Amino acid sequence: MRKIRIRFASVLIWGFLALVLAGIVLLAVRKPAREKVAVTETQPVLVRVMTIEPRTVREAVWIPGRVAANVSALLSVEKAGRVVECAVDKGDTVSAGQVLLRVDDRDWRALEKRARLELADAERELARWEQMKASGAVAASEYDAIKQRQELAAVAVDQAAVHVGQCTLASPFDGVVDARLIEAGEYATEGQAAFQVLDLSPLKVQVSIPERDVRSVNPGDAKLVSADAAGLGTFTGRVAFVAQEASPDRFTYAVELAVDEPPAGLRPGMIVDVEIMRALREGAIAVPLAAVIPRRGEHMVYVVENGLAVRRMVGLDSLAGQDAVIGSGLKAGERLVVEGHRGLQDGVPVREDGE
């Protein structure tokens, strides 16, 4: 009887343990069914797009140039002597023939006066000999000697006048004094630099054109010039000169543009950019250069198709300013992503700006 009770108790214990284990298993199986599975949805990426339309593209390059005065003359003293007058200063506007400087000319004027006296005496004697020649009272050889003396005296007067004139330095053209290199009271030597005078009408733009582009530059052509670095915008220059021979050290051709109507503030020495047209392409597919992503020697863009970003490999023909001319990979009417494309992946949902 006691053994039966022990066996019955063991059965109850093991039965209870079996029930507990079955409950644990049941809970483990049913728990995932009761939990909700989290579903991650990809949010559309905000992008800005443009519709590709064929258009006319100016294929051009901008080549740096330098603004220069029409003429820049460094004027020097022609006669040595004490400077008695500096009539102008740097920054002054001068006209052609205006006196800039005077050197003490007293010695030269004395020589001129002496030469004129000798000329007057020679002319009086020549007049007397001409009367005698008319009457046949003198030989031709004697008359010729008197005539020669008068001619030499006239030459001496002209030479003395030139020396006196060289004591005065005058401006050769209308312009502006850009530098004064001498002072009143200073003893100037012959050939000493005194003034730099600039002729600013018109201004010039000097630019060196590479061989591949020189065919696009001809005298008389109008070229667009940009002075954006100086805050002066763009203006037009007229091709005035094209060198026939390339520079031996730079292998470029010197070109000068005349700027008849320069913007206010344009000055010699400023750096500008000159537009050189290479081609005018009709019906070209051109997109913003910023929309093109370079990768491993290739170029790609993203277009939008059915609300998804689609990666497209493209071929670049050339660059035109801030645009890239596409030779292959895009066609008219497609929707090109121009902003928000840097982090895109192929097939990602996108939402266009403004939707």
C-alpha cells in the first residue's frame, strides 16, 4: 500500500513538471505571433530636377589678359642742365604739346642769338654780292663762297633753335601723368627719365592666345571681356592686332583688343578674362556641370523615372562655362536630378521639390 502511494506521488510530480514544460514551450511558440513585426519603410529623398531640353550652346574658353594703356611713354630730359620748372605733377591730365619741364636754357639762347647775328651779317653781304653779280663785277666762284656762308649761317640758326627747344620737355599726346621722377632745382643729365605719361583713350587688353584658338581671332572681331574680379562686370573689346608669329617661349600668339568704351574704374594693370568662341552648337544636350558626378574616370547622373532615382552613365563632349555638353546617355524630355543627387542610390524613391 505504501509503495502504491509513493508511485502515485511520483506520477503526480512528473505530470506536473510535464505540464509546466508544455506551458513554457507553448508560450515560446505563441509569443512571436503576438508580437508585431516592425516594418521599415524607405522615406523618399527630396531632390530638385529639371527637364532636359535641347538648346544652342556657346562653346568658349576664357583666357586671362591684362589691361594696358594705349600708349605708355617714359619721357626723358633731352638737354643736361638745372631744372628750373616742373610744370605738372603725377595724376595731372595733360594735352599734346603742354610743357612738363624746363631746363636752364640761357647758354643755348646765347648761342642762338649769336647764330642769328651771323646769319643777318651773311644775308647783308649776300645781297651786296648779288647786285655785283648782276652787273658782272664778280666771279661766280667768289659769289658761290658768299652764298655758302649765308646757307651755313642759316643752318647754325636752325641748330641753335633746336637746342633751345630741347631744354623744354612737352607731352607728345593727350594723357595722364602717371609718374614724376624729377624735382625742380635738380641737375638733370641728358637722357634722364622725368615723367611717365599714359594715353588712356582707348584702353587695350593684351592677351596671349594658344595655337588651337588663334584661328577664332581676327582683326575687327568683337570679344566679350570680363572684369568680374574687379567688380566691373563685362564689356566689349575690338580685336586690333593679332601677331603673325607665336612667342618662342610660350608658343602663344599676342593679341590686343581696343576698348573704346571701358567701364568706369577700369585701369591699366588690371587682370581680365577674354572669351574666345570655339563653336556654336545647335540642339545640344547641356546640363549643369554640378549635376554630373565623376567616378573612377567615368561620369554619371541621376534621372527620375516613376518616382525612383535611376543612375545613368553619360559621355561628356565638352564644357561650356558652368554647363557640360553631353554626347551620350541622356535625351530630351528626361528629368535630371540637379540637387540632392550626391547621396542618392540607384532605385531609391525620390520626391521632387515642390510636390
